[in-house]
Amino acid sequence: MKFLENKKILIIITGGIAAYKTLDLIRKLSKLNCEIKTILTKSGKEFVTPLSITSLSKNKVYTDLFSVENESEMDHISLSRWSDLILVAPASSNFLTKISNGFSDDLASTVIKASDKKVFLCPAMNVRMWEHASNKQNINTLKSYGYRILGPEIGEMACGEFGEGKMLEVDEIINQLEIYFKQISKNKKLKAIVTAGPTQELIDPVRFITNRSSGKQGYEIANSLVENGFDTTLISGPTNLKPNDNLKLIKVKTGEEMHKKTMELLPCDLAIFTAAVSDFKIKKFNKEKIKKNKDQSFDLDLNPDILELVSKSNKKPKIVVGFAAESENLFDNARSKLEKKGCDLIVANDVSNNEIGFESDFNEVHLFYKDKNIDDEKIPKNFKSVIADELIKKITNKFNFFND
Ligand code: PMT
């Protein structure tokens, strides 16, 4: 656990029976030479005491937002600036609701809102609460803020019910923190490119040919890459989306511009092509608006196939991933696209179903690797942010991005 050594971790304990496990977490992290400071919420105090925490962390426990004593030595701003990472364990359903709605009415929620550090949340609650639509919505919102969700696990709960909602085991939390610190120490050097959104091919000054795409899936993938420490550039066609602050964004309109910008950014370590590039462009742009009563026919040319050109270029990134939006024969079409384009992986989504794919907040994807020994993998229907995280997890594991 060498990447955790000497790290400063601010642990927030909210109200939940799993708080007793957090004592063990503090003990183990201290043994790994982490410096631990803790914030205990009012409900957290019902489960563990400041005295038991202090005796393990060897540091003061912070509880009140407006404490003269706290403010003079360490206020909510300095507490978050002091830490390398903020970990909320357990994160109760109520606390998740609070921070996903931007409340800052106690020390814990104020520190998170004022934080410039990575926030990890370890939810713990009853299975019905975890599965409740409002909780799912909160989790998605929190992910969109860039917070990382660890767990929960499936198992028997303190209330006697069985299902998803148990706080992740302490050793697994420690493992995830170690992976995070390892990634950010190494991945700073890893460069990723993502293409997203549609392209617009002008016919005349007021009309264009385009493809369906909101850009959501590509933006989420780019966000997830940033989360994982990649130096990420997003090349985006016209969308209404606002990217994560840590992304480099290049806005383009046409397929040709997208191609040019992509080539300029090579070489890189990972390139993911989610853009719905128009296959066609107009052979001859009409400078004036075409009149309704005039000849309305125009000739088309093929746009450069960016994915294919990058995959076959002598500057090919270490790993190239393409997407395939298919309305029929998903498996056969995805496999033949993989062969033709020469990329390492094709991620196929079935766009015949309007609930996923184009414009929706949801997607479901199948992965087809060049390495034929690996069977197709499915990431089941979920928010595009979750699909993005799962995809990046699979890509970084399969292609050994984080191994020494
Ligand atoms: O943007 P959203 O609303 O979130 O929707 C996401 C999505 C459905 C658009 C996305 O998940 C997706 O499937 N993107 C690929 C869409 C597509 O039309 O693929 P294609 O079959 O035309 O192209 C296959 C691959 O080649 C894609 O990786 C594409 O980016 C790439 N390509 C295609 C043509 C071209 N000229 N250049 C390319 O790079």
C-alpha cells in the first residue's frame, strides 16, 4: 500500500450502524501511516463516540460548524484544504440527499461543498432505501459533481433484510483508495482523446446534414477518464452540454474539422470515438440560401472515417475504441465494424430501443474485443455516467493501463 503512505485523509462519519466499521477503517489507515482527521455528524454521534475515534486517529474529532474552538484552529475551509482526499463512510441516505441538493447546514456538508479535493462516498442503508428512485437520482447527481461512489455491497443488513446497501468492506475501501492514489500518481502522463456529439455538414448558410446525438455518452466517458487521472481532450461536435472543468474541450462543427483536430492530438494512449459523425458531406457548399422553387438536388462526398484512419495510422494510440449504434443485427454489425475499422474494441449500443442510446440519459452496451478469445461483455442498462465508469474500469483493467 505504498501509494497511501503519508496521505492526509479527512473521514466524515454520518449516522448509520456501519459507523462501527469506520473505527476499524481509521485504525487500519493509521497503521498504513495515513494521517486521519474526522468529522462526526450529529446522527453519527448516536453510533460512535468522539473519544473512540480520537483514540484511534490520535487527532481531534470535529463536530460543530460554529465552534469558536474549531474556527480558531481549523475551519471548514482549512479542513478540506488540509486533506488529500475526503471519505464519507458511512454515507447515510439522508446525507446523500443533503449534499446532492447543495445543502451546507452542518460542518460535514459545508466542508464537502467548500472542498477542492476528491470526495469518495461509501453509501450504507437499507436495500429499499438504496433502490428508491430518489436515491438513484441523488447518486447520479453526485457522480455528475465528480464524486466517486464506493459500493454498497449486497448482503444481510443490520435490520435483518437482504440486498444491496451494506457499506463496502473496510479492506476493499482501503484497496480502492490505494488504486486511486496510484492512478493519480501515474496517469498524469497518460493522454486520452474522446470524440462526442454529432457533426454538422453545411448545405447552404442555413441548412445542414447531421446525425442524432446529444453528446451525453461521450461527455460522461471524458469525465470518467478525468476522474481516473487521464489528461483528457474532448473533441465535441455541437451540443448543449457543459464539460467537466478539468477537461480540455475542442469544439468543432464538421467531420473534417473533427478529423483534423484528432490527428493533431496524436499520439496518445487511449482514443475513444463516441461521436456520431455524418458519413456524408456536401460536395459543393451553396454560398447563398437555396430557394424553394430552384433545383434542390446536391451531390455528396464521404467524410473521412476518423476511427479507421486513426486505427490504421502510424501514430495509432495504444488503444483505440470505437462505438457502433446499431438498429438491427447488433452482434454481426459490431463484429464486422471491428474488423473493418481495425480498432481494439467496439462498444455497441442498440438504438432501435428509444429508452437507451441517442439523447437518452441511459444506455446499455456490448463490448467486442479484437482479441477473439474474449467473449462479448455486456454492461446492463444504467445511467450513461455509470456506463462510462464501468467502461473505463474494463478498458483500464483489460489493457493494463495501471499496471507497472
Ligand atoms: O450522444 P448520445 O445522445 O449520448 O448518444 C450516444 C451514441 C448513441 C451516439 C453513441 O453511444 C454511439 O453509438 N456513437 C457512435 C454512433 C455511430 O453512428 O456510429 P457509426 O456506426 O456511424 O460509426 C462507428 C464508429 O466510427 C464510431 O466510433 C464513430 O465515432 C466512428 N466514425 C464514424 C464515421 C466517421 N466518419 N468517423 C468516425 O470516426
